[in-house]
Amino acid sequence: MKSARKLTKQIYQITSAGMFMRDFGLRDQIRRASVSILSNIAEGFERGGDQEFLQFLSIAKGSCGEVRA
């Protein structure tokens, strides 16, 4: 979860400057996806069951792909 928090912080810093400042749609989409990674890891962990945790990790992985793209 520390890595996801660090990633989100970096995404916000990167998207606060340069060309990202002008492309509101792209900036907001990348920010939402990075927050989704952190949120899904946290929610899955709190659910308590291994199956549910794996499901939320899978969703977080999808959001990672969205950020990378």
C-alpha cells in the first residue's frame, strides 16, 4: 500500500505541471485511476477474506494498466 500511496503522490505532482495542466480530461482520468489503485488495495485488505482481497487486487491491477497507458 505504501507503493500505491507513493505512486498517487507522484502522479499528482507530475500532472500538476506542463502539458497535463491543459488537458483536464487526461489529467483527471490518470489521477482517478491512481487513487483507484490505492483505494482498491485498502478496501480489499479490510474485507478480511483472501478471495475478496484477490478480487480487489485484480481491480487495482486494471487501474495500474490504465495509468501506464
